[in-house]
Amino acid sequence: MNAPAGPVPVLQQRVIAAGGELAYTMAGRGRPLLLIHGLGGTRQTWRHVVGPLARTHTVLAPDLPGHGESAPPAGDYSLGAHAAALRDLLVALGHTGATVVGHSLGGGIAMQFAYQFPDRTHRLALISSGGLGAELSPMLRAATLPGAAVITGGLGKLPVEFTRRALRVLSLVPGVVAGQDASLLAGELRELGAPSQRTAFVRTARNVIDWRGQTVTAARLLPLLTDIPVLAAWGTADETIPPRHHGEFARQLPHARTVAIPGAGHYPHETAPEELIPALQRFLKGTTAYRYDEARWRQLLTRSHDAERSDSLSPALA
């Protein structure tokens, strides 16, 4: 499809599905791109990439249930529930599938979406993705501790500039937050001043994190991604999720394309869009959308199970 000349109209929409009302941004025409934000974020995190990608695709960027302007779910904040809500969004809008792009927690949801709905998954693009290892910044681990909702609510009521300066000071401590991410994180904390969003943040966090780090891993799902085009992108200065998680992921999934953005932190789509967007465009143009085949999926499912069973038996046989 030829890219349209001039700015692409960007629409702010709402749809009511079985799980509740979802707010979303929509722009462009063409094959669908589904953009999934991270924990505590909103669809506004994609503001730099929606326009360029909408020149060749229909871009859909929703607020996850309980986040931003979307209604909270009935009580299930798991990865599977979020993936199902996004499936409902696609169905409600008449799309049979999409290329799924996820940032941080959104990357974990994207992989879960591919596992639950492979027939609706064209490609996966994972940006600073969660679910690839246990290590995680202390601030996110603290979000799962008792009293986290009260503390988070208090931080959300502080002036953004005060929080930004405090985070910049904390960025001097290795493993806490990248300096270039301080302003973005301060804005997210401000959003958590609202009770409903604070609840969604804490309850979603506790589904995938505890005080030791990430508790959910995509390791068992990786063999199922063998036939799906995958892009993994990350910033080399990410202090939230160690960059080495993505390199190890790529080694386990040799067909995956990778982009390491020098000096970028946890939000390369916001702090380095001029480097990330061309990588996404090359990925979209240079790969063929996955087409689900039941027999092949059965083969991958059973092969994954057999390999896992073999690994669990091998110590006893040694």
C-alpha cells in the first residue's frame, strides 16, 4: 500500500466488549498493528510511533483494562485476561488478526496473546520486554509489597517536577532507573494518583512480580514462536530490565530479528523513536505474516512438551 501524503488522522475511540469498555487510539489503513503498553502506562506512550506506522498500517493502541481511560476488569488482571481483552477488541473492530507490538509488560502480554490466539497473530515485536528473566529493578519489585498501593498513591500526588528530580538522583544508583527515563517514569507515577489506575497497577504487578523479581517466564512458550516472525528491540542502558535478557532470548529463538539501541533506556519508543521506528518498518516490510496451521501448531505443542519432560527426567537418569 502506498503511504498517504500529509498527516494521518488519529482518532480516539471507545468500544464496549464483554470485559468492559476499552479506550483506544486508531490511525491509518492497512494490515492491523496492535500496540500494547507496559505496566502502569497508557496508550499515550505510543504517541511518537502511531503516525509513522499508520502510513502503511491500521494502528490500534488501546489502554489495557484498568489503565488510562479503559474500565477496570471484573477482577482478573492476569496476562491471559489482558490478552483476551485485546482479542475482544480486534473482534469488535472486525479484524481477524494483527501484528502485535508490546512494551515491557506489554511484551509479556504479546507473547501470551500469541500462545492463546496463534490464529490471530501475524508477527510479534517485543520492546524492552518482560517475561524473559527474573531480574527486575527494585522499584517494580517494591510495587508488590504490603502497603504498595498507599505509597504509590502518595507518590502520584507529588508534583511531577519533584518526582522527576528525585528519580534523576536515584538514576545515579546502578540498577534503579536510567536517567533518560526519569521524566517518563515521573509521568506514569502521576497517573497512578487515580485509585482505579493504582489498583490496576498493583494487581497486575502482583500477577507477574514478587519481591524477588519477575515470577512469570516465557521460556516454555518460545518453541511455539518458531514459525512466527519476531523482532526484539531494547535499549543498551535499560536499568529496569537487564539488556542481557533480550540477547539470551534471541539465542534461544535464532530466527528472531534484534535491535539494540545504544544509550536508550527502558522506553526506546519514547526516547529514541528515530532509531526504533525504522527497525519496526523494516521488520514489517521484510517479513511475511504468520499463517496458522493446526497440524503444525500441534507438532510444536507436543515437541515443546516432550522436550520439557526430557529435561525434567534427565537429572534422575544421570
